[in-house]
Amino acid sequence: MADLSSRNPDWWRQAVIYQVYPRSFADTDGDGLGDLKGIAQRLNHLAALGVDALWLSPFYPSELADGGYDVADHRDVDPRLGTLDDFDALVAEAHRLGLKVVVDVVPNHTSHLHPWFQEALRAAPGSPARDRYVFRPGRGAHGELPPTDWQSVFGGSAWRRTADGEWYLHLFAPEQPDLNWDNEEVRADFRTTLRFWSDRGVDGFRVDVAHGLAKDLTEPLRDVGGIGATGEDALPRVPAGSHPYWDRDEVHEIYRDWRKIFDAYTPPRTAVAEAWVPGARRALYARPDELGQAFNFEYLEAGWDAGELRQVITDSLATARAAGASATWVLSNHDVVRHASRLMLPPGTDPGAWLLSGGTAPAVDQQAGLRRARAATLLMLALPGSAYLYQGEELGLPEVADLPTEVLQDPIWEQTGHVRKGRDGCRVPLPWTTTGPSYGFGPGGAWLPQPPSFASYAVEAQDGAEGSALELYRTALRLRRKLLDGERLTWTPDAPAGVLDFTRSAAWRCVTNLTGAPVPLPAGETLLTSTPLSGTGTLPPDTTVWLA
């Protein structure tokens, strides 16, 4: 069994980490936004669930131009969410309950309200204040054209012109100017930030846009032309490490420097990279002398297909092993359609177009989606490595695809000219009770409207209910902790087509039926199933079983 004790430096290798999106978790003051006190009051839910750690998405001062990832101060708490004292109390309560705390660090950009950027706007071109960011003169006879053809991930040009005619880089929203990581003052400030939170008891960091910090800023800046602009689409078409602003080789020097800070603590602080890069490149971020772990987005993006999933699992384990890391597995997060809905979309469906249709083209059978999501969860939790859960998936929450456009908050909606609806549907606040103005989220309403169906998904409705999604997660996590043994799996050679079948140890075998028909149930003691078995000696479609 894995040792997840407080002093174990390897606690993260097979941990289950629960992502909390603070503004949507629990609200104590009735303003409709979740807050740190709300998280602290609900930590018993996480302890009872059986996770090892919680990861806090940004809670820093922000105007919410990008859901909190536009950070105005990397070493403080947004007053709407609480205070540093509230943060300290949250960490203390988490540690009392045996939970680790991981926080987001957002090093690629700041908010445009950050004091540094405000100083840069007041300063002259070529000034030290502007050198902390990426300012350049425009092209064209009067500098009226952007410096390059670089595109924002959220849509449109990645350059915004200032009042004095210069342009600044924003690979995301215009309210998120990119930092210049060639500037030593920027590097020193983030060293201070890492120590600041580590000294307050934080156990680890999730590094946002980890592949974006280093940029080729040599003059003249080069266009990307036809190679693509948004990371994972562009990278395969250029020599590895040579894209102008994604996944450059120089970024690893930054993380080797950070590792020295992490290792100065006992136990060392952990880190995981959000790096949208191919597997072989992802392994570089996960090396022991860098961040140590990286998110595996190939698994999240894989379809409900046995052959595709087996290949992704095999490749991911090999990639992690080559880096000396453990693999990571995730099915949902704050940026993607919840998997209880996504896994039911026919192959080739564009999730963005599906969201634009309000979830009607095609319509998704929510009960079938929940069945498939439960099977996917048990499969994921049986894999060697760390599992990252997103708040609400333990309730089986579907995507809220039919949010009215007038309530949307995600900048993607406006920046794409209403072509992409954005990520609000997976960020709708959690239901805790079956009644109330926001189903127990807070004493008032919620910053995004919850559908009436959320009442049946509430914690109150599922707590102690046999067969509920919540009880399935609790049982699975309790069993998983007992069954963990090593970080390898062995595929069963004679598994039927469309079935994933592997053993983790003599005491643990996982079988998932991804076909549309029942398949023979292998011999062994049934430990847990994602849906009830029929008693006919078969494993139903879209079902996972754990066997001893």
C-alpha cells in the first residue's frame, strides 16, 4: 500500500487529487461567489470521499476576465474570496484532516491590473517597466499592424495596441499580458511567490501554461505562418522545442531553478505541469530535477474506444517511466466538457458546436452518460499513477450545455465573436442540498444559474444512497488505497475485442467492457462494479468491474 503520510516525499506518485474551482465550490457570505471559508467548511466532504489532496484553482485578486487566471497579485487572496488568514485556516484544517494542499501558480501572464503592467503602461517604450512584459512596435507605415501574426488561444490577434502606439503580447485574453521570462526581475519575483506559499504550508503547485513561458524574442520576431497558433495543433509541425512561443527548450532551465526551491522543503514541494505537448516532450517537464509530474491530456482526449484507450495508457505509462515520474490521469477539469456528457458524444463530434446547440445536436442521454462516466472512473482509478478529479464529478454532474448566452462569463464567448460558447458549463456551482436558492451552494443565488436537475445530483440526495455516484467514488477510493501495490500493470493477453483487461497485483484485476453487448465475466471475487451485474455471469456494456 502506498505511504501517503505527511513526511513521505513520494506521496504524490499514486495520490488522488481533487480540483476545487473556488468560485463554484461553496459560498458563505451570500454574494454568489464561492470563497475560502466555504471550502474550509466543506473539507469534510473531501475527507469522507477519500482523496489525498485538494488542488485550488486561482483564488488570487482578479477581475475575473478569465475566471481568476488573470492574476493581479500572485501573493494575496481576492477580497471577495477571503483573506490570507482565511487561507491559512483552510490549510490548517486540510492538514488536520490529512489532506495535502496544491495551489495554482500562473507564471505565463498577469492581469492587466497588476501593478507592474499599470507601471508599464505609464512608462515609455524601451523602459525597464515594459521589459517585464513583451512590448513591440507595430508593423506597417505607421505601426498600425500587429508585430506578428501570433494568435490568441481565445481567438483573434495575440497583440493589443496601447495608447502610445506600441503593442503588447497576450497569448490569452487582452486582460492577460504575457510576462517576459528573459527578464531576471520576473524570475526573481516568482521565486519569491513559490517560497511565499510554501512557507504558508502549501504542499505543491499546479503550473498553468507551463509550456508557454520561454519565447523566442530575438529580432525580428518571426511569424508562425501556416504552422498553427494554439499549441498542440502547432507543435507537431515544427522541430521540437523551436516554436516561437510554445514548448521551447529554454523553458526547462526555469523549472530546474524552481526545483531547487521545492527541494529546500521537507518533504519537498511537488509540482505538476499543465503542458499541452506531445508525450515525449511532456516527459521533459516531469523529470525529477524539474516539475516531477505533468498532466496527461491524451487520456482526457481519448474516445470511448478500447484500442485507443489501451494505446494511450501504454504510451502514457512508458512516457512517465522514462521521466522517472508517475503517470497522471484526468477525465474532467475546469476547461473541458464534463465527461458524463462528453463521453456520450458520437466520434467526430465538435464539443464546441455541441455547446453552441445548447447540448441538443446531438441530444445526450444523461443516464447513459452517467453509466459510461462511472465505468470510465473505475478504469481511471485502477491505473498506476495519480488521478485528478474535478469537483462535482463524484456527483455525476453533466455539462450544463444550455446556459443562456446572457449569463456567460468566459472571455472565449466574446473574443471569438460568439463562435465558441466557452467553458462556463463545467463551472456551474455545486449542489449540496436538494432545496434552497442555490441548492446549498450559499445562502443566496449562484454566479452561474444551476438547472433544476441539480437537486437530484446534490450531495444531500446521494449521501448514503446505495448505488449513487457519490457512494461509488467513496467505495472506490477506499478500496484503491488498500489495493495499491507498485506502479505497473499487466494486460490480459486473451481479452475479448473491445474489452480492457489488466491486473495491478495478485489482488486486483480491472475489466472494462466498452462494447455494445455483454461479455463473459472473468472468474474472481467481485470487489466493485460501476453498475450492478445481472447475475448471468456476464459484464454489461459500459461497465467496469474490479476483481480479486
